[in-house]
Amino acid sequence: MSAETKTEARWLTDDEQRSWRAFLEGSRLLMHNLERGHQKHGLSATDYEILVQLSESPEHRLRMSQLAVRTLLEKSRLSHQITRMEKAGLIERQPCPDDRRGQFAVLTEHGWETIQRVAVDHVNQVREIFVDRMTPEQFAVLGAAFEQVAEGLRKPRPEACAEALGYEAPESCGAGDDESCDG
């Protein structure tokens, strides 16, 4: 938004309103159904997202600040989440040897086995409740549209994202400068 204050709204047209409301309802229903699928495995959607992020990272580990940026979790919320996941044996914290204040979240063997098992059900559920309900053309248009939305919402630097989430910007221990805020 520009520096000047907007005093008049650009109201949505009937078609825009219908599409916006369909998006909101569809998103809520999708997330609700995905959450139920994760709960069958004793996980929350956040647990699953953290397991995915760690499973796709080199050595199955990320600095806590990087994980916060990728999952958009504030420092205190991520800390509580990691503590719960540690108690479940899914991940462990490890100190960063180059930075006394830094910590890594690391996928355990149990966490790796869990994500491999749950991912099969997850992808089948995503296909059933989302992908297979559209034609390939519709799915491609949706993907392109949301790439554009995500690009417009990304922060320009991971340092700004980390700081907004309550972390100092990572400078060592493999924290790359090429990370985007959306992960």
C-alpha cells in the first residue's frame, strides 16, 4: 500500500466475491481434512510441516531460525512445538558449533521413519481431496496463480523474516543467504 491512506475501498465484484469466498471455504475444508489425516498418525499439521522441512534438508537438519522462516512460526511457538516433537522422539536439538546461541533441529531415525510412513497417506489424501478434483489444465492455472500470489507476499530477505519471527538473522552454521521467506 502506498504511503497515503486509502479512504475508499475497491469493493469486489460479484464474481470476485464468489471466487474469494470459494477460496476461503475450500482452503478451510482442505486444511481441516488434511489435519484429520495427520491426526490418524498422531501428528498435527505443524508437526507434519516440520518433518517435511527437515526431511528435505541436507543432513535432515535446519537451524531453528531457518525452520521458523520456512514454517512462518514465531520463536516461542516453534520452541514449544520442537519441545513436544522432542518428547515424541521425532526430532532433537543440537548445538551449532560455530555459534553458541544457535541450535539445529534434527530429524531422528524415528522422525525419518514417521515422515516416510505418513507421507504416503498424505500424498494419497492430497490427490483424492484436491488434485483429482480438477482437470490438469485447472490445476496448472491454480498453481501458476498461487506462485504469483506467493511471490508477491514473500519478504525480500530471509534476515527480515527471521527478525520478524523473533530470531537474529543466521550468519553461520550453513545458514544460506538464498533462503526465501516462504520456504
